[in-house]
Amino acid sequence: MTALLDLTGLGKRYGTVDALHDVGMTVAAGTVHCVLGENGAGKSTLCNLVGGGIRPSTGEMTLRGTAYSPGSPADALSRGVAMVHQHFSLVPTMTVRENLLLSGRGLRPDVQTLRARLDRIADEFGLRVDDARARVAELPVGARQKVEIVKALLPDPDLVLLDEPTAVLDGAEIDALIGTCQAVAASGRAVVLVTHKLGEVSRVADTATVLRDGTVAGSGRLSEVSVGQLLSLMLGRDTDAAGGPTVLDPVAAAGVGLAARRPIRDRVEVGPTAMTARGLTVTRPDGNRVLDGAGLDLRAGEITGIAGVEGNGQTELVRVLSGALRPDAGEVHIGDHPITTAPPARRTALGLGVVPEDRHHEAMVGDMSIAENLYLADLGRFRRHGFLRRGALDQAAAGVIREFAVRAPGPRTPMRALSGGNQQKVVLARELAVDGLKVLVAAQPTRGLDVGAVGQVLTRLREAADRGIAVLVVSSEVAELLALCDRILVGYRGRLLGPVDATAPTAAAEIGALMAGTTA
Amino acid sequence: MNTTDLRRAAFHPATVAAGAVVVAVLVGLVLAALAGAAPGTAVAALTEGMVGTPYAIGKSLNAAAVLMLVAAGFVLAYRAGLVNVGGEGQLCAGGIAAAAVGTTLPDGTPTAVALPAVVLAATTAGFAWAGIAAALRAWRGTSEIITTLLLNFVALAVLSLTVHEPSLLRQPVTSSETLPQSAPLVAGAHLPSLGLSRSPATIAILVAVAAVVAVGVLFRATPTGLRLTALGHAPEAAARLGVPVARTRFLALSSAGGFSGAAGGLLVATAPFVLAEGFSSGFGFSGLVVGLLARGSMTALGAVALLLGFLVSGGINLQLVAGVPATAVSIVESLIILLIAGSAWWAATRRAAARPAPAAETSAPELIGATR
């Protein structure tokens, strides 16, 4: 095996902060190399350094034995390094083919060459673009990801960087992606896969490098290092390396896609119904009926999960419940109060907390501080003579930051500067603090979060249910739902199927069948 | 002061604005030289017109006051994510209302009654005029950039009609030489002088500074300011957190109109105390420019307004004394804008280069169901 990419003493400083320091890593041709680490550990920075997005402050990179210091992503690409970003970089209003032609050179897009190249990629890696004339905006997430990878493979790179590619994919799509990675590696190229999901790492990686706090915490061949050891390296604490993953906290394990289901909540006393929805119907302007008579009951003290392949109406359901979207038909009640058309403020007053799916747009204001984000809905508490008592506001926020272990310099830090996990802690802290909280709706609450944060978020949701709050969790991670919920509904074509008792031994199979639409 | 502080000071909006002005004035001098005026003469004429006489200073201050008011309103709406291009029209609406009230009041009305009545009428008119666009934006989603811009032309036409039509505000026509303008306002509605000798400066500048400070305090230290900022940055999150999106948008844009309307009222209440076509002299647009250039800093807003105010009156003198076309000053003004905008862009790209590439995010879709 020859070293394709070699990093020595690589570091990146932003002002006084070391985002990355003294990183050494060797990627061999023909392998899949995983870069592991919690959010904020420096994974994306490392990826961007190699991909030419940013320049290192210290250290050296060599590619095939010659010095490599890309000044731009295009520069990196010309040296044979392609990158697939965490957030999609396709133009949604254009077709797949147009998007793929964008990366070409010259004035006239060369459709013939593209077609030939796509055939080659399909033969070599089993990656087929189904409909090149479909608009990207109409494609499901998994298909978009595929286009993204095809786009990266078009110029025939030696090294493909994938930054958190599985965060938005469901089980089958992840399987397909893993197959692709293996095919690319088998062709003599190398794949660098950045992730925090150990479950995937153990399936696909040949070698792994674990980053923690901006530096290499450990690395090795997967044949020599156990997954349990990798996890303790990632978290920086001894999770019982000897016993391996079986004795991990089941919730944390579910967060990294590891352990099998284990009921972690004793059957709690289920109280009266706190929230009901009946016959919810939402039709999009394009005529697509995304919700088709969905209904559910949320009972005090119970955690209800909604599983399902994305795009089966879960997103719209949460938006209807939170008041961001008005249904065409159907009713929503909190207790006895009808809230189908009530504004969010009224719902909050009735005791509804919501952790929205789209954190950056719906849950927080990135350019405002942690303190402001925590108390924006409750500023009356900090008003005196019409003025805001900044001191009191910051003090209250500092308390929350401590209580929820938010990693941030202080209450005035802008939300934008926090890692995803810490942002989510702030959002959750705010929603759990809603006065007279009765119902908590959390949509994809652990998406894109690191292991530690996943564990914390799930623990908080569990505690909320123990306090007698009705909790609804929408997630595409079935393992997580099985570990957390009491009963699970499955979103399928705008309806909610089930419920499945999460403690039943056949729950996983039942959910799988419902998701695939093979029963019901 | 270490280098970081120095750099921060160098990138403060006020410093950038000042630098841009210096460069632009140098270019202006070259232009003046091309027009045949020796640099010495041009500089002398310009400074004479800007700060040479108490009269010039007073004129400049009055102009700066109007610019500040319009700009303060612009910033208020801008922070809430709305762009008010309708300053000129709102100014006209304010002027018309001020003239209507100021010429109808009985002659002996004391200042304590007449002046507040005139300014209040002007503010209300500006608020209502902007309210048309604001309501369309808030509850119908119509782009406020388009509506406020177009309403300018409607307001200018209404102004023209008002001062030409004897049954409206035109002064009694006594001869063929009667100008198409309103009768003068009653003495009580005249804006008091600042009390400087031989200076036309009025208390308008005090009103304007108070307004600028008020807007600054609103955003820095009040819950309302925070809600407006949240709405501007992330409308969906603001809606989620209980900000009544539509109503807040309506009030923010209408209030911006109120500020411009008040500015129009102050213009009419300043000598020669009449409403005439063209009384707004483009202050509505210049005020918008001031608001944009200040980039959120209220200090910079005051500074830029003063600079533009002084430049305008300096330019008039430049034409009178040195024979340089006043358009040279317009060119200088445009250069200032380009330079400040350019430096802002430069600073932003430098910052971006010094930071990891921000994650690409799709823009927020329009709010559905947030109309209330």
C-alpha cells in the first residue's frame, strides 16, 4: 500500500483559537480512511484544509510524495482531490445534468462527454444517476447525495473527501453509500470519510483517525483497534474499553448507531391525553399531498416516536403542530383548547415546547447571543422601565449554560459560533423552560450532533417524560427511537401507521415493514 | 493600543466613511481642476460654502438633520429585514400634512401648540403613507422595495397637485406671478432657531440627534429592539419565539415612514416656511444612502449625515464662486458611496478568508401561515 496523502504537523489557528494543531495522518491508496470525532473536534477544518477551502497555519501536506498546498478547491481538484460537503452544494432549481455540467470547463457544455463519463462511473462504482433531467429540488435527500458524489467523481479524482455524508440518510441509503465508498477504494483511489457514527466506521473503514479537541487522539487499522477503543478515544473518557460497546449507555450507543435496542425506561404511568391531532391534511402548492389525514394522541409521561423514511410528511406534521404551517383540514388540540390556527405564542402559553427540525432557520437566531436566544420569547422577565436588564439576562443565561453543559465562552457568544450540539442544547434548554410545559415536540433532535450531545439530549427528553410531560420525537434513526420511546408511529405517505410497542422484541421488524409499506 | 485595536478602529464604519470622504474630495479637486478652477480656489470655495460662514454652517446642519431623520427610520426598518426605498415619498406626505395643518391653524397659535401639531401631522402622514406598502408587505407578502419605490412617484405627483390646485394648498392667486406653492405657515409653526447669531440653524438638528439616539437605544437596550433584530435575522425563528411577524413588520416599516414624514414636516417648518414642488430635494434618497453607509452604527450615521449635509451646501458655493458645476459635488458624493461600499465588501471578504468557509445554507423560505 502506498501513501497517497500524508499530513505532518498540520495546524490551523483562528485568532487565538487553535482549531487544529499538530495533526499527522497518512491515507493509503485503495483504502477507506475514517476521520472520527465529536462536533467541534476539528473534523471539518481538517477536511477543508485538504480540500483547499482554507490554508493551514502550520505543517505540511504531501500528495503522492510531492508537496501539496492547494490555494482553492479548484486547485485541489486539479491535483485530484475532490470533496463532498456536509451541506449540499447543488443548485436546487437546476436539473441534475445542468448541475453536473456546471463543473465542466469551456463555454459549451459537453453533454456527450458527460454521458460517457456517467456511464463509466455507473459501471465502475455502481452509481447510476436515474433521471438526469429531474430538478434537484424534487429529488429526495438520498438521491441528491448520490448526485453530489457523482459530481465529485466526474473529474476522476485520486482522493474523495466526504464530510458527514450520512447525517441525512436513512438505513438503506447509508448501505448504498458504504457500498460506493468500498467500490471507490477498490479502484485504487482513496476515500476519506468524516463521521461521528461508529456503526458505519466499523462497517466500512480500513483505518481510522480519531480527533479530539483539534488534535489526533489516536489512530489505527480497524483490524487492530476495537470500536469500543475508538469510542473512548473520541469521548476522551474510559467507556470500558475491555467490555466493548455492549456495556455502553444504550442511548449514547444508539446515537452512534451501535448497540442493539434495550428498553431503558421502566413502563411509566401514562397520564391523560395532553395533545391530539385529527385528520391533518396538507397539500403543497404543487398538488403533492404531504399529509393525508394524519392523527395522533400524545399522553402525559409517555414518549411517542415517529419513524419513517424522510419525506413522508413528518416535517409538515411538526410544522403544523408548532404553528408554522396551517393545515388544509384537520384539528389540533392541547388539552381542551383548539389550536389548529393559533399563533406560536398562544401554543407556548398553553405549554407546548418545540425543538424544530431546521435548527438554523426555525430554532435560533445565529447572529444573536446565547442569552438572547434563550430568552427571546420571555424578555418581559428582564425588563425594567422599558429597558432590558442585560446583567440579569446574562446571569440567567450563564446558569443555563452551566446546567446544560453548553461549551461556550459566555452568554454573549453568538449562537452561530457554537457547534451543532451546543446549539441544540441551548434550544432544548429554552423549550424545556417553557412555563407550564405539557407537551414537547422534538424533530430530529440529534441530527448532526456529536455523541456526547446526543446522549445528553436524549437524557433530557427522558427526564421530561418522567416529569409527566408528553414527548413526541420525530427521528430517522430507528435505533435511537427504539432506545428512547415507549411507542412508535411510522410516517408513511402522509399518514401515521402503528403504533408499535417499542418494548416488543419484534418492534424493529414491525417498524421496518411499516416504513417500507409492506404491511398495513 | 495594540494592533488588533488599531485594526478594529481602522475598520470602524466611521473611520471608513471618513477615509472615503478624503479620497473622494481629492478626486473632486482633480475634477474641479479639469473644469478650470485652481485647486486653491476650489478648496477655498468649498470650505467657504461648508464652514466658512455661520450661514453656511447653519444650512448644512439643517440639511444634516433631515438626512439623519430619514436615515434613522431607514435603519429601524432595515434591522427588521425591510428595505424602505420610499423616504422621498414619505417626506412629501409629511410635508403636505405639515403645510395643511400649519396654514390652517389660526394666526395667533402659540408655538407650544402649533409646532407639535405640525410635526405630529407630518409624522402621522409619513407613517400612513409607508403604511400602505407596509400592510402589503406584512399581510400580502408584496416586496416593500417595489411598493415603497413606486409610492414615491405617487407622492411626488400628489405634492405637485396640492401646490398647483387653489382649492387645495396653493396660496391665494393674486397675479400671474403667484408661485405654485403653499401660503407660509403661521408664525407659531416656524421651527425655532438654534439661537446662534446670523445662522439659519434650527432646533431640527436637536430633534434629529434625539431620534438617532432613540433608535440606537431601542436596538441596544430594549426588548423591542431585540425582537426586531431577531425578525430581521431569522423570521421563522422569531415567529416560533412568539414575535407577531406580520404586525411587527407593519409597524417597523410604517415607523420608518413616520421618521421620513417628520423630516418633511421639519423641512416645511424651516424658512421660507412654504410647501413647494421639489422641497424634498432628494433628501429621501440621500437619507437612504446615509442609512446604508452607516452599516448599523448610529455614530457613523450621524457622521455620514453631517458630511453629506456639509458637502451639499459646500457644493452650491463651489458653483457660485469657482464656477465648477455642482454636478462635480454629485460625483464626489457618488464616489464616497462607492468607496464605502467597496471597503465594506473588502473587509467582508478579508474576514471570510480568515475564517473557515461558512456552511452553505439554503435561504429561509417565505413564512407560511405567519400572517397575523
